[in-house]
Amino acid sequence: MTDLTYDEFTEFVAKTFPNDGDIRYGQYWFNALHALRPEIANAIRGTLHDPFFRDIVNEKADGVARTMWADPSAHDVM
């Protein structure tokens, strides 16, 4: 668990993303999410909205992460 809000998390990811072509944005976002809130990452992992292999984080993955971040007891949001 972290003291960051979801907005602070997304701001941190955007500011620290190494835009050098070695890692995709979705991969970076997912890895950061897994490091801070593995239960949320695991809920998204392997779904159609898993951003790991993408250059973006789509609205569904963002929405699920935001919902679960605010309410850790939220289930079946995918």
C-alpha cells in the first residue's frame, strides 16, 4: 500500500517515464503499478486492457486502477 493518491501516482509515472524507446509507456505504468499496488496490477494483468505491451494506458485500465486505488475492496471491475 502507498500513501500516494492515484493522481499522484499517474503524475509520478508521467514525470519519470524514460522516453528513450527502451520501454513502452504501458509497460512502465504497469511495472510501477505492480511495485506500489500489486493487487491492482494483478486484476488488470492478462486482460484485454492490460497495457504492458502497449504505448498507452487505455481508459478502461486507467478507470479500473483509479476505482481500485480509491476502494481496495472493489472487485470484478474489469
